[in-house]
Amino acid sequence: MATQYRNNSLCMEEVALDKIADQFGTPVYCYSADRIEKNFNAYRKALGLVMPDSGFTICYACKANSNLAVLRLLQKQGAGADIVSGGELYRALKGGIPVSKIVFSGVGKSEAELEEAIRRGLFQINVESEPELEMISRLAVRLRKKVTVAFRVNPNVDARTHAKITTGKKENKFGVDIRQAPALYARAKKLPGVEAAGVAVHIGSQLTSLAPFRKAYMRVAELVKTLRKQGHNITRVDLGGGIGITYKDETPPDLSLYAAMVRDVIGPLSVHVIIEPGRSIVGDAGVLLSRVVQVKKGRDKKFLILDAAMNDLMRPSLYGAYHAITPFKKAKAKTLYDVVGPVCETGDTFLIDEKLPELKAGDLVAIMTSGAYGAVMSSNYNTRPLAAEVLVKGKKFALVRDCQTVEDIVARDKIPGWVA
Ligand code: LLP
């Protein structure tokens, strides 16, 4: 957890969070630099204990939180990047991440995005279909390049996570059917612009047990052996996203156990290992600060109406995800609230029947574990400006993204002459 009480004030590192709320207004995202670095280094350490440092690359999944300051912080720790769009490529490069550590994933990369990636010479492109493979080879030939690719295989393994973030079952849109992989590697061998040197897999996000990872990785290891027998020079395996985190009472596996499993299942292949953690690097490093707008009594319920809403943090309304609420001042929890936002739908609900201390209008609360898939998924619904983002380091804190203004949002609208 990136926050703790000091003198009965909720702090992130050495900074009392009311200072940030007072200075920048609410809702505002706050991230702990220290926690982000620790989380990244925990991966580095765990993997480093089971393989040489040169044997793996940690490509941070930018989609979880792609703020430039976060990317730069991670780059300085030695992180690479997993990107899924031209926009994320732009951000990763601006964050200083070297192309030699950037992997391009994604189920529907456009020709323009692929061309840019090939021109830049990224470390690896993860291919999702035969037509995409053909397109990459064609573009590479035109640009006089040879592109290192990995097929992302769909191992048909249930990640046992939320249905909307499950990606490795046969009915999901992701990857190529693992049974068809040998034919695709054979096809790739015939194409002049690509070199299929890797196998990639990603079965879903927020996995809280090792078993599905192990099952998927074992299928990948089998495939690598088959491909090698068929004469393919497979030198890399991309293991996809990282482990899940604790939002409420989940107990994700210890990283050392994960690393030991990777050593047991993938180690014997002597490949370069790529891993693309996102959530577990930034999730618990962030909170969304919000103030109570009103406390409203319904017929049976007490509603705590916050100034943060589903447009700021979509996870509760989209996935029914649980994000705890921590008041700025510690007090005994004794009142049952439904915690909601001001947006005009019932789905704009953070928590139902949650026991919290008595709160009143103007009180500050932190919506916990919001560093991953928070700010990046926010929208302008209800013409609500995107919240500011602040990075905390020790006693220091700085704005790393300005709050949008309503003028910013509306500036791109146009009224055609024939309407005016
Ligand atoms: N690699 C690939 C190919 C991915 O698709 C993802 C996440 C990751 C890596 C990073 O996975 P992580 O380490 O964060 O579990 N918006 C959803 C999560 C979507 C995850 C999409 N892919 C949420 O808020 O729960």
C-alpha cells in the first residue's frame, strides 16, 4: 500500500494528501514514485534470482498507466515497454525507453502503426494473425528491414479472472490457435521480411493464482520444443502480463514463486524471457483523491456522493471492481454508505453498503489502488474534464498532468455552417 496514516492524516510517502487536494483540486490522481520503483524492482529481483540479468526483459505494459513521468521513472530503473498502439509507441519513446526494449502487442494494429514500428526497429512485434504476418513482411520488405516477430498463441486456458479481461480462451479474439502455430511458423519462414524467433502468450489480467499461468506456459514450452524439432530457431518467449494485486481480499502469489515456476517451466528452453507486467507495477502505487459533495439520505440508503465519478475511474462500473475508500482522517467505521459519483447513471457507483466513518460534505477520501487502469481509461462523459495527476517522491510532489479545462474539451467541437 502506498499510503499510511501519520498524525491522523492520510499520507503518500511523506506528503499529507490534503496538501495535494488543496493545491490541485479534486478529483486528482496521486502516484507514489517509491512504490512504483519498488514494484518494478521486485520483478527484477525475483527474476534475477532464477536467471541471469541478460536472460530477461521487463517490458512494462504502458496501457496500465502511460503518464510520461511514470514511463520515465520506470525507464530509469531499466524497464522496457509493451505497447499496443502508435500513441503508446510515441509515449514510450518520449519516456526515453529504447527501441531495443519495446514490444508491440495488440490484436488490430493498423498499417500505419506497423510501418512506424518497423521503421523504428522495435525489439519485437507480436503477431496476432496470418494476414497481419503477411502485412508486416510486405512493409518490412518495402522499408528494407527484417522484423523479429513472435506469434501470440491462444492456448485455450481459463485465467479464472473477470470475463472482460480474460484473453486466452479459444472464444477470445486474441492470439492464433496454438494448434495452428506450426503451420504459421512454416509460413513465416517463407516470407522475406520477418524472422519468427519467439512465442508469446497472455491469458488475461488480474490472475490471483499461479495455476493458469503454469498451464499456459507449459503449453508454450511444448510448442517451442515442437517448433525447434521442425527447424525453427526459437530464441525468445514472451510470457505476457504480470500477476494480480490485492484490491480487497485477494492473495496473489508471491513473485518468488512465480519466478520459480518460470524457471521450472521455461528455464530448460534457454530462451530470452520477456514479461509485460502493468497492474502489479502501478496499481497499488496510486489513489484517486476525491471530496464528498453531499451526503444524501434515500429511503433506505445513505449515499455518499463524491466529486469523482465513473468517467475518472471506470473499473467499478465496467467490471464491478472493488476499490476501497479510505478517509483522510482516521475514524471508526460505523455508517453504511453507497458511495457514488455525480454522473447521471446508476452505474456510477463505487461501493454498495460499505461501512465507513461518518463523513460530511467537503471531507477528503482516497479511492484506493487506482494507479493501474485508472487515469488511462478515463473519459469526458458528462463533459467532465480529465483529472490532474500528481507524482509523489518523499517530501516532494509535482503535477505530472494538468487537469483539463472545459474549454479544452469543447475546443474540438465544430458547428457546420448548414447548422449555424
Ligand atoms: N500484455 C498484454 C498483451 C496485455 O493485453 C496486458 C493487459 C498486459 C500485458 C498487462 O497485464 P497486467 O500485468 O496489467 O495484468 N482494464 C482492465 C485490464 C485490461 C488488461 C488488458 N491487457 C482492468 O482495469 O482490469
